[in-house]
Amino acid sequence: MEEKIWNCIVKRLSGVETIESKELLDQWLAENELNQEKYNQSKSIWELSAHITPEEPEVSFQQFSATLTPLTVHKPEKTTSFWKYGIAASITAIVLMGGLFAYKKNQTKNQPIDWIVKRAEAGKMLKIILPDSSAVWLNSASEISYASTFADQPSRLVKLSGEAYFQVKHDQKHPFVVKSGALTTTVYGTSFSVRAYVNEANTSVAVNSGKVGVLGADQIHKDAPIMLLPNDQLTYNLKNKKAIKSTIANGDVDAWTNGVLVFEQTPLTEVVQTLSRKYKVNIDASKIAGSGCRLTARFNNQPITAILKALQLSLHIQSTQVEQTIYLKGGNCM
């Protein structure tokens, strides 16, 4: 096991965990079940050591000290078993190693990361090739940040605001991690979509192929990430902090990359935001009757006029366009 991971484990078990060490250890635990098992074994040994009691001595302290170089030694009144000193030595070694690891960590931490920021403006989509050759499709009004190189990083971390579809190149030694608002998604060689717009109530992760693990900033799951397989979708509500796992059609995961809009009982407020980004128009929905309007529909590269017509037929919503602003009113959404 790498030294930096041992350092993180010791910090967690000894109650001195930092934000940085917690993030690194959580990423390592999310990689596979074997890492989780290693951690559990380490935890068990750590807890067991707290309950060890002295046994009858097999080798006295006097006999043990005779093998050392001449020093002034004060003989204790009671003898202590040799193995107990071994435990003390081991604990001391852990402390010393921890200090060494911290020193090495500080040496590399001081090297600044050169972040690259890419943004897809409203009405546009952008394809990006990352330093590891993974591909990203960035949806309208979305932004992604990533290091100029992943070579010296423990993980291939990217930060997302908005929506993106990922095709990740497999690399067991360097997990691919997406931070998107309240969720952190760790990838196991896969293709998946993440939606995390700052003005929407929900953040979601949907998997097309492979497997991903999702953790929340407020610990959706205490011990391990929520695992998602193909056709799985995790929707996290930012307000009530609840996560819902559901099944979706495989083709819907990346439908938007082909210009297809899929709405499944989607609140009208979210529909309006999606249309505004995709068609680069302002939509005023302040005069819609009621706040419970939801839409279920699929539009295959349709112009916005066709979508507005569908809103009129299904929800009785009237629309009027003045220059770059569309005004909606009416509606049967109570």
C-alpha cells in the first residue's frame, strides 16, 4: 500500500483527519472492494491494540537491555514483557513514519496545479479531450476544470458546473473523479453523464456503461459510495438532501449530446431553464398559473417553436415572443 494512503488511514483512526487526507482516503476506498477490506482490517487491528493487556514476561527488561550498547539503564521495579515493548516501538514507528509522510506530502503539495478551464456558452456544446485521452461532451452553459497533466496527481480530478457526458479511459492507478456540487463521482472505467446546474434543485449521475461510485458532501452513505451500474441513475435533492436511485433507458443517458431533449415528469421551471440554455433565449414564466406543472416528452432536434406548441397542447400554456424573450402565460397545472 502506498505510504500516503497509510498516512491517511493513521490520521483517520487516530482522530486527526484533515479535509485533504479525508478526500484522498475516500477516493482510494471508492476504487474497489479490496481497498475497503484492507481499511477494515487495519481498523480492526487498531481497535484490538487498545485492549491488549500485559502477559507474564518471557524475556525480562534486564535481559533485553543486555543486548544493547552500554547505556545508563534504570531497572524498573516490575518486569515488562518484551512483546509490549514491541508494540510501543511499533506505535512509535507509526508516529515517526506519519511525520515523514507529512514532510513528503508538504514537499509535493507546494507545487501549484495548473488548472485548465473550458466553458460551453449558451446555445452551444463543446467536446474536450482531457490529458489522459478521456473525452468529455460539455452541454450548454456548462464549465469544467481539470489539471493540465494528470501524471503527478493521485487521481484524475475534474470539477463540473452544469452538465457533461464522459467517456473515461481506464487507469486503475489513477481513479477518475468528478466533483459536481454536492456529489463526488469516482469512475471505474466507464461512460456516464453528470448534471449539476447551480440553479436547479437536483444533481444527478447516470451511467451508460461500466460502474461508478457516488459520495455526497454530507455523506449520503456513511461507509461506502453508492454504486451505479449501466442504466442506473442517482438523483440528489439539494434541499432535502435525499438521494433516489432509479433505472432509465440506456439511450437517454447521452441523448442530449445528439440534440435530443428528454423530459420525464420534469418540473416546468427546469424545462424553462433547459430551453433557455439550449436555444439561447430568455423565457419569462412568471405568469404561469400554479407551480406544479410537469412535462413528460421527447424532442428529437426540434425547433423551439415545436416545443412551445407541445406545451400549449399538453399544459395549455400560451407563448408570445418579443425579440429574444419568450413570455409564457396560462396553464392547467393546479
